[in-house]
Amino acid sequence: MYEYAIAWEWLNFAVRWLHVITAIAWIGSSFYFIALDLGLVKRPGLPVGAYGEEWQVHGGGFYHIQKYLVAPASMPEHLTWFKWESYATWLSGFALLAVVYYGGADLFLIDRTVLDIEPWQAICLSLASLAVGWILYDLLCKSPFGKNTWGLMAFLYVVLIAMAWGYTQVFTGRAAFLHLGAFTATIMSANVFFIIIPNQKIVVADLIAGRTPDPKYGVIAKQRSLHNNYLTLPVIFFMLSNHYPLAFATEFNWIIAALVFLMGVTIRHWFNTTHARKGKPTWTWLVTVLIFIVIMWLSTVPKVLTGEEEQVSLSTREQTFVANGHFEAVRDVVQGRCSMCHAAEPVWEGIARAPKNVKLETDGEIAAHAREIYLQAGRSHAMPPGNITDLSPEERQLLVAWYETTVQGR
């Protein structure tokens, strides 16, 4: 069992590294081609069918690039297809989802205080949400409503907000954000696999056969590419969010997710406008900063906004401990709720090493990791994963009070 846990941990690391590599390749090529497309210039003397051209310099050489809106007059000898970056990113991401969240469903996928279900049920819900999400999105794009590009994007935003709320009602906060990223990335990669590349292959086949390609295939692919353009940055945020509990494990996490999508739009608008040489809309950065400040506020906002009490009352004994700077009560909570995993020799099944090598067995170790305890288990519900050890609201408030009145106040 010990060797199995070690091997599984290294598999996690290997798949995660692969996912990062492929994501860099996909996102990098996407950013490049969006910038290239928006920066194309129409000049006299372009070949028949050419939409625009761009001169670029990189790596000591000059590049002369021309874009054909539908297709060139004849088929070139060699075509470089940009598709495997997308496919490999999705496949490695799904593998990571399976290794971390399906393989560790009890710890990372299920929060029984949110929804008490079995691992197999949670996994089925996960898979169904990804598949159904793409099917409904694709049908919507192909419907008459899909001809209204900006109206479609607004409706898609509403759908994403609904999914953000729905995921938080089923999974842990960490898994909810990860799934929202996976839901969005599935739409993006499926756009490439089912729409963009097949449409380009139809155009290539027409060229080879000597037929004039139908421009509708380019229009359809362009719309899906536009969606991918604005969804890229939020996906990156959600994939990184598992390291930041104040984002995913607080009361208003689904609203935070909704605001993240808006920040993705404002940032991309700045890049798109700049690359198209239509000015530099610096106001977008101000809006982005303001949205981010709202997100920061939402992560620690008093629960009075939900109609609940702002704080859970501490007992007289606990208040005395906090006021006097003692942490006997805190130590009891940490050792009782956390040290089965955060120990030199974890006793929790499947864990061979203390997560992130954080050990919480002695007074010194608890004091050294006071900030992490405060953020992970006090201000947020990131720890314990899925609240597997039943850390109570009173105990969480004790951790908050201890840090804010004795540790931070020193």
C-alpha cells in the first residue's frame, strides 16, 4: 500500500507536468494567432483571395505572413495543422481529473456537508456535466439564436454562472472550480475537434477536388474561435485556483467564478483592441482591478450578508485562551482534525507523505504554519478536504480568532 501511494503521487506529478506543457503550447499558439489575425493589414498587390498580410521579426529573421479568408487559389504542398496542442491539453487535463479527483474522490471531490453521495455517483455527475454541457452548447450555436454572435456569448455567460452555482452545490469548492474550468475547456477543445478542424478539412478537400470552397465553413469556425478567445483566461484562473483557498472555499465562491469570467473579457478586450491597432483601452485594466478587489472582498465578507451571524461565538474558556496568547485549544483542534494527514507518518489511508510536507504535530510546527492554518481552515473551508474530519464552525472561528488576535497581532 505504501509503494502504491508513492507511485500514485508521482503519477499525479507527471500528468500535471504534461498538462502544463500541452496547455502552454495550446494557449501560446492561440494567443499568437489571435494577435496575428487582428494585426493583418490590407495592402495593394495582395494575391487573389488574400485578406491581409503581416510582417514580423523574431529570432533574428523576418516572416512574411498572408491570410486567405476562405482558401488560396491552389492547394499548397504542405500544411501545418494546429490541433494536437488542443487535443493533448484536454486529454492530459482529463487524465489529471481522473487521477486527482476520481482517484481521490473521498478527499477532493465529495464534501458530505454539501451533498452526501458515493464516489461513483460523483464521478458520473462529473462526466455527465462535461458531456451534456458540450452537447447543449453545440446545439445552441447551430440554432437560429446562434446567428447572433454577441447575444449567444451573453447567454453562454449566464449558462457558465449557472454551472458555477450548480457545481458548488454538488462538489467541494476545490472540485467545483476545477470542474468549471474543465467544463469550459471541454467546450473549447470540442470546438476545435468537432467544428474548426473538420470545417478546414472540408475546404481542403474542395481545393483538392477543384471546387470553390463555401465561405460558410470559415464563418462558423470563426465564431467558435471567438468563443475560445474569451474563455481562455478564465480557464487558466480555475486551473490555478486549487492553490488559493480564498477563491474556491469561501461562501460566495460561485459569484467569484462569475466575476472571473468578466475579468477574462476585459483583459482579452485590451489585447484584442491593441493587436487590431485600434488604440489601447487602458480603462479595461481599471475595471479588471476593481473586479479583483470585489473578489477579494467577497472572499472574506461577513456572513451577515447571507442572513447569518457574522461570527460564531466562542466560549469563555476559548476567549481566555485567545486573549492570553495560549493555544492549547487551537493545538487540540489542529491535532484532532489535521494531524492524521499532516504528520511524519500519516495514518490516513492512501497518503504516504504529509501533503506539501506540512507537519502539524508539535507546537512549533503549528506555530510555523499559523498563516496556512488560518487561510486554509479558518478563513476558508479548503481544509480538511471535503471536511472529512468534521471541523466545526466553532473550531474554525477559534482558528481565526487565534491568528488575528495573537499571531498576527505580535
